[in-house]
Amino acid sequence: MAHRFPALTSEQKKELSEIAQRIVAHGKGILAADESVGTMGNRLQRIKVENTEENRRQFREILFTVDTSINQSIGGVILFHETLYQKDSQGKLFRNILKEKGIVVGIKLDQGGAPLAGTNKETTIQGLDGLSERCAQYKRDGVDFGKWRAVLRIDSQCPSSLAIQENANALARYASICQQNGLVPIVEPEVIPDGDHDLEHCQYVTEKVLAAVYKALNDHHVYLEGTLLKPNMVTAGHACTKKYTPEQVAMATVTALHRTVPAAVPGICFLSGGMSEEDATLNLNAINLCPLPKPWKLSFSYGRALQASALAAWGGKAANKKATQEAFMKRAVANCQAAQGQYVHTGSSGTASTQSLFTACYTY
Ligand SMILES: O=P(O)(O)OC[C@@]1(O)O[C@H](CO)[C@@H](O)[C@@H]1O
């Protein structure tokens, strides 16, 4: 089989791999601030704030106008469509505020789940139609990476081979379209933590899912050096009675990744999946200390685990801006340290940072 129809030019490949490497350089990770309107509504409800466009804008303004030193810990921010075109109170586009800090701007590209008939409530993700045009427009608007989240769940007959294959193929098709338009695709196959399964079962399923994803990416001629993976950590199900240490989670996670993710992938940025802020940091730290070969950067792309304390500190009040920014900065710095295996837990974490952020059947 000759390679007669190259998918990308060498210039395109260079641009993609440089973007991917910038995002995860020196322990940096990603702030996933891409909650859709509905998901943000759930977050705001917890702090008794109304889900209006202005309230969503105000919270994000506080995060994005944090001190420039945030660029030592955060390499990329994923936005939702609405946020990409919002401005701060001085009239400056959020995306320009982020870029001036040297942070790469990303966008959520998937458009929600659709049921796979004949399965045990499994789904695929929509959004491929018109995706190329959307990517081209976003690139013109200053976006350099995309995100697509596929959801797999563990249950009786789940994940089925249909759900694994279908979601792997959709992720690969999305990744190929992103790269054609100059966007680094974040590939997110999330095995959600609902259920009472043990750590070993989650590892088994995660390996099957990741193996299928990398086969599909190869089939679709995706340039791995210009991608980032956003997987779940391997953890026991939320309702499992047996508890595991961060070191056990780390060993199961790195083993699964080592068996399935090619070394050409520059970075693996975990989602937090409903872990408390502190657990997400401790597990990431243990992953980076795990004594197995780790040819990729192992970092974070947290939504809940980077914003829970900040949301609680804000409470919808402009007067709490400083405390909100301090809470956000604290988590960002802690995760940057964890991404280098240098986090030291001081034991002085606030209540918000140790609270579980799990939501059953987390969809958006
Ligand atoms: O699991 P977390 O770290 O909270 O969020 C991971 C994530 O993929 O899921 C969210 C909902 O789709 C997104 O906002 C975010 O990018």
C-alpha cells in the first residue's frame, strides 16, 4: 500500500504539532470552560445564580482576566461557541484576552449525543455535518484547537462493540476534519464513572476503547503528532464499595495508556470526570510519578476540577472577584505541579476542593 495521497502538507503538520506541544509545554494543561448553556445552568444552580448570558459572561470574565502568570499553568482554554464571541466589560473579546496571555484558544465542536437504537441506552455524538465549514470559520476567528467528547458507559452489555466502533469512527472523522482546517483535535473518549464496577474492569474497558480509537485515527490518516488525547483516568465506578489509592489509580491508568496510545501523541490531558478538585490533582500527581514508561506529557483538561472552588467563591457577586481568581489560580498551579509529579498536598484545602463533583449520567 503506497502512501500516494498525503492528507497534510509538511507545513500543515508542522503547524499542528507546534500548537499541540505549546498547549502541554512545561506542565501546562487546559481549562475546559466549554460548558454548554445547559451544563453551565447546572453549575450556576448549585451556587443559586440565575443562568443568564450575562451571568455566564461575568464568571468567565473573572477567570480570563486573572493575572497573566496563569500562562505558566494553563496552555489552552476550551470555549463554548457563545463564549468565543463574548467580550469583557471594557469591550475586549475574551479570545483576544487569552491570546495576549499566550494561551491557545480552543472550541467545543461536538453537538450532543444521539441514541444508538438496540443498545442499552448507548449513544453516539452528533456534529459532523457542516463541521469543516465551522472549523474553517473558527480558525479565521483565532481558534487553534477543537474538542469532541464521546461518552461510553460501563453496564450490562456496555460498552457494546457498536458503541465503541461508532464513537471511535466519529472521533477519527472529526479529528481528520479538524486537521484539514488547521485545528489540533482533542480526542475525548470518556468512559464515564457511573456504576459499581471495580478498577480492573474500568482498565479493561478503557483499553478496549482506546485501542479502537487509535485504530480509527490511523484508518482516517490522522497525524498523531498534531493531536491531544483527553481520556478518563482509570478509576473504580462511583458506586464501587472498594476504594483505591492514587497510586493504584495511577498504575491502572498508565498501564492502559501504555498498552494503547502511540508514543507519537504529544500529550494526554485527563478530564476530571466528577472527582473532587483535590482528588483530580492527587491522582494526576501519582500518574506522573508512576514507575512505567511515559512517552507523552501527562497533564489535565479539567472542567469541574478547575472551577468548583472558583464558582463557590464567586457566588454571583462582583465583589468576590479577587477570591474567585485566587481560587482558580490555586487549582491551576496545583495541577501544573501535579503534571510534573511535584504536587505536595498541604492538607489546608477548602471544603469546595474536597467535595465530589460527580453527576450521574453526565451529559450536556
Ligand atoms: O469532567 P470535567 O473535567 O468536569 O469536564 C470534562 C469535559 O469534557 O466535560 C464537560 C462537559 O461536557 C466539558 O465542559 C469538559 O470539557
